[in-house]
Amino acid sequence: MSKEFTREDLKHHDGKVPDKPILVGLRGKVYDVTAGANFYGPGGPYNCFAGRDASRMLGKMQTEPDALDPSTADFGEKELHSLNHWEKFFSDKYSLVGTIRD
């Protein structure tokens, strides 16, 4: 069953609360990355993406949000290619559990 998440909802799914799944938003979709808790959970190398819409960060290959976060409207070919790669990676590896509602 697919659920709608706000960006505020996602903040509660960053791995800090043990009984909540770890979620990552990407291009309006929300993926459950709990199976990769070693990477996305607290202390993991990709924890910066957990509990947020990480579209801009992944497309720009950055670990810190910026002033335009999570907008991708200004992306060029290189960033869109990166974002497409990450979207395929997440869709192949993790369960799609919902969408992001603005």
C-alpha cells in the first residue's frame, strides 16, 4: 500500500527511532532503505540522505543540502544523468512505499 509523506513526515524516518523504517525520498517517490541500515542509519556513510527528499543531493553528488534543496529545476545533463542512475538504483534495490506530497 502506497502512502503520501510530507517532507516533515520524512524527518521522522532518519533511523534515529528504532521502530520506524528508514526512508529516502527521490523524485517524488519514497523508498524504504531499512535493509541498508548500515549505510543509511545513524553513523552510516549515507545517513545524510535518510529522512529527507534527497533528489538534489544525489543529483549533485553532495552530502549537504543547499539553498535550493530539494529542487532539481536547474539541473543540467550531468545532474539528470546522476539522478536517473540513483532512481534506478533505489527502485531496483529497495521497496517503493509512497510518494512525497508538497
